[in-house]
Amino acid sequence: MILCFQSMQTYVVDWFTLRAASSFALAAVSCLQSLAVFGFLLFAPTMYDHLGFGVGDSILGAVAILIGPVIFWKYGKTIRKASKYAKKS
């Protein structure tokens, strides 16, 4: 999960430089991270009871890899074009 959130923060700092400097963008990323942790705590005990730790952790690892680097690699340009605050490449 650290890979997922670290890649989001790096993406925000690199492309939304003006907002990242004012901590507005990083605050939004931290808020999303907190919401994700809250959501995880709701389903994690049931998931681990049914799947066990090995399969449950493998699923979480795959989700972290998909959310972080893969999504931003594929849709990053579209996200940047939709924002007036992103630096132009």
C-alpha cells in the first residue's frame, strides 16, 4: 500500500507543482489515503477470515500495483489535461 500512496504523492508533486507547494494537493492525497484506510478497516477482517493472510495480502498487493503506477501511467495524461493547475508538458 505504501507503493500505491507514494506513487500518488510523487505524481501530484511532479505535475501539480503550484498546488503541491501550497500543500493543497498533498492534503487532498492524504485525505484520500485516510478514506482508503477507513474503507479497508471495514472489510479487512472478513476478507482475512475467508481468504487467509496469503491470498488476502496477494490481492492487496495486486490492487496497490494497479492503483499506483499502472493507472497513472495509462491515464496520467488525461488527468493532467483535465486540470487547469497541472503544468503543461
